[in-house]
Amino acid sequence: MSLRIIAGVYGSRVLESVRGLGTRPLLGQVKESIFNILQDHVPGAFVWDLFAGTGATGIEALSRGAARVLFCEKNGRALDILRRNLRTLGPEAMAAGVVLRTDAWSPPVMHRAAFGAAREDAAAHAGSDAEVAPDLIFLDPPYALVAEDPAKAVGRARALSQRLAPGGCVVFHFETGLLDADDFDADFEVDLREWGGTAIAFLWRTGEAPERVRRRRERAGADPA
């Protein structure tokens, strides 16, 4: 199975992927919609790609101008493909990506020395220095992990949101029907979108959502039941 980068400096390049690794790449149409929504937030951003699989989402962010991407994944075969994908794109992509085999629910603290080196063993640099806070977190756990305890998944998303830079966004991918906007409202300003069986919740801390999100929520609230 192959995946195509949609836009940006690596646009139309093909990435390697493999069925049966437990990875679930976003469909091209959904991924394009997500990045259209986030288009003003990606250039220059520091991005986390959590449960990265073979790296398609984080690499799309790099292609569209993200400054750095931290890829977190546990599956060894997926990591091998992710690293091959970065190598295929060349030295600039390799330098901009940090690949860690780690628990994606709890990425290690990363500081500027690690991202200056942009090494795959960057966890060795994690320490007491101030964390380089992400601007965007792509959170893509297996559907089963969310389904078995949706409230716990929301709690974990909340914990990750506390590590965002001001105005940052968690982009949480899960199966349609597992969670709705009300499940997030106590903790976030949420923009929930659905494409068939795919649900994406764009989560901002209270008071930090873009004006367009507030306007969309106001319109939704004004619609008759």
C-alpha cells in the first residue's frame, strides 16, 4: 500500500505504508480537509505526530512548512517504514523529523538541544530544560483504545493539551459515534467534523480557539433543533 503527499514541497511524492501493522492512515480526502482547516497554523509550527504509524500525517505537515515534527510510535515495523519515508524525501526532511519509539500518550520532554540535533535518539537529550511546546498535536490512537474507555481517552487528550504552546491545537482522530462535542466541552473549545466513519475533533484550550471556530459554534447553536 502506498500513500501520496497531497501538497507542499514534497507534494505528489509517494510514501510507503503496509496493511496489517495496526496503522490506519487517514484517507486522502480527509487529510486534505484537515490541512485546509489548519492551513494558517502549519507553517513554522512544531508538530507532534502521536501514534504516527508510517508518518504520513507528520510528513504532510513537513511538506506544508512545519519547522519540526516529533513522530511517536511503538510498532517497530511501522518505525522502520517511517524512517525510510523520511530518508526517501531527503536530508532536509530527515533533519526536521525526530523519530522516537515511545508511548505516544506521554511523549518525553524535548528541549531545544534535541531539536537542534534532530536525531532519532533525541530522547537522550530530554531533561530538565524547558520543554519546546508543540503548536499542533496530531493524536491518532487505534480506534479500539478510544472505544474501550472514551472518557479516559478524553482525559489523555486533556493532559496533552496542557503541553501545547499558547493557541495550539490537538487534532484528535477517532471513529464516528464514539465521542461527540459535549464530551469535550468542559475542557475545550471544540470543532468536531465527521467524514463517514472518521471523526476529527479540533481541540483548543478554553479562550484560545480561532475566531472562525467561535463563529461556527455560534451558528451551530443558533440552528433550530
